[in-house]
Amino acid sequence: MRSSDQQISTRTKQPSASVSGGGGAGGRFRRGGLSRYARVAVACTVAFLGLVIGDSAATEVVNQTPEMKRLLSRLQSMAHGYYPAREWNAVVDEIHEMLRASEEIGNFEQMIDVTAVLANVYSQMLHNHNQAIKVIQEMQEYLADRDVEGMPKLFARKAEVYGKIGDVAAIDQLIKEFRESKYYDPKDYAVTAAENYGEQWTVERPHGQGDNSLTVSAMKKALKEARFAPGGIFPDLSVTTVDGREIQLSSLKGKLVLVDFWIKGWTAWNRDLPHLVKLYERHHPAGFEIIGVSVQPGMGGQQEYLLRQGARWPQVQGSRELFSACGVTGDATNFLLDPDGVIIGRNLRSNEISNPIRDYLK
């Protein structure tokens, strides 16, 4: 079994970047290593949701400067297309310049926010998870002796990266370290239950009612996702389609299967739908199957919408039991399964789906 990065990035050699050492403002956080791949195009069609705010309030940016807003706007634009490594060089340079400037004025909270952005660029956009973990670790070590309120964000962000590579043990250890650290953040906060769809989060209450850690809850969400990361076996679901057909996932063994948890109002999914329709029309006869799972209730009107868009694959109304079985927490996501039911990709967009299909069905 090849790694998920090898599966998905069949045409792209990943840029190798590192944060070089050295003291002084800007020295510790200087970018290095990307330029050697300046002629290699980096495919970046992943969803940009969560770049700064992430999957929970634990990673929320509290103070976006005009420079930060411009950077986020630029990254959001780049997330929708293909850009050569030289442009990613410029983005990473810009992020490190923001780190250097924040260090000069002693704005450590902003350094944390910028580091969270940098880690997401490496992890979500360049699929370089090890480098994402490295830049977070270096910032944690740099700020270890300072009393910085935003440090829990780095714990939550690191857990998200570990979740993408399926490292359950690392997340368990990270939760333990966080609980024992001075940054542990139990406090009162309101939780709105997921009444209509999705699985409710398990909220951490280590000392009883009223003593809660939203950061630990976010890390536990990453722990759940880690169990369904590439390389794991997808559960053998038995589902009933909206037109009454019973499908056992194991009956599709030998086919390449995309299990697509979708939300009609999700921009990234709507943008990719025409591409998915073409992939299905082209590769379904050769053994490519899609099982659509609506995260929202009420498939009636949604089914009509799908048919108008040309989506002819089986559709299932999602349920809490189904979401729980797949580690889905009420968000749009997808799983690409190899002919043996092994997960080879999650949260794939556009050509990230096309390339493995060509690999397996050629």
C-alpha cells in the first residue's frame, strides 16, 4: 500500500521546505528549500475551509491585521487553481516576513496565528504534513517560556495535521501533554447541539460540569478523523438508496469507490460537481463507482437538483449512525477507496480524484 501522498500526487513532486535556524528577528523563521522545485507545478485544489479558523473555535484568529487579511484572500484564490512552485515560494516568503515583523514588535499572538496559516499551507495545500508539524513545534518551543494566551491553537492545529496522516498515538500523546501543560484551558462555554444532521462532538469535561476544554474537544475530533485517514480500512456499510436499492459496500470490491458526503450549499462541492459528473461518465464502465451521502436532511428536492446536474450515481440519505460509523462530524467530506476497501484519499478535490482513478483503472 502506497502512502496517500504518493497516491494522490502522481504528477507532482512535493516542494521540500524547512524553517532554518538562526537567532534574531527573522532568523529563526526564515523559509528555505522551495526554490529548487521552482519549475514544478503544484496542484492545489483542496478545500480552503478552515485555513485559519480551522475545524473549531479553538483555532480561531482573534485579530486579523490588514496584512493577514490580504494574505488569506490571496491564499483563498490560490486554493482554486494550479500555481507553480515559484508562486508558493513567494507566499511562504510573505508568511515568514509576517512572522519576522511580528517577532520584532513582540506580537506573539499574531505569530501563533501566522504559524497556523503556514502549517495549513504545508499540510492542506502542499500535502507536506511533516513540515507542517515541524513549524508548529518550532513555534511552540520558541514561545515555551512566554505567557501567550493563544498557545492552545497550536496544539489544536498540530492535532489536525496528525489526524490527516492517521497518527492516533501522536494525538493521544498530544492531548495528554496539553492537559498537563500550563496552557490547559478548561472554562465555561455554550455548546449548540447538532439537531438536524451530523454527529455531536464529545465535549471534554475533565472535572465535571462547567470545567471544559474546547481545545481538547477539537483534538478529540482530530482523533476521530485519524481513525479514518488514508491507509485504513473503510467500514463495510450497508445502505439503502433513495430509490430503494440495498447496497453493501463489500459487494463493490474490485471497484474504485468514492464515498461522497455532500452538502448542497458547500461551494467547493458545487464547484467540483461538473468534474465529478465527467469522471463518472468516463470511468464508471471501467470500474469507478460513487456513493453519494447527503449530510443534510430531505433528499427529495436535492435529488432533483442532482439529476439536473447529471449526477446519476446512487444517493443515500445520511443518518447519525452512518456519520458515526465513518467518523464524519456533520461536515462535507469524501473517501476514495481502492478495490480492497482501503482508504487512499480523504477530502479530495478535482484532479486529486482524477489522478488516482487513472492510476488504478489504466
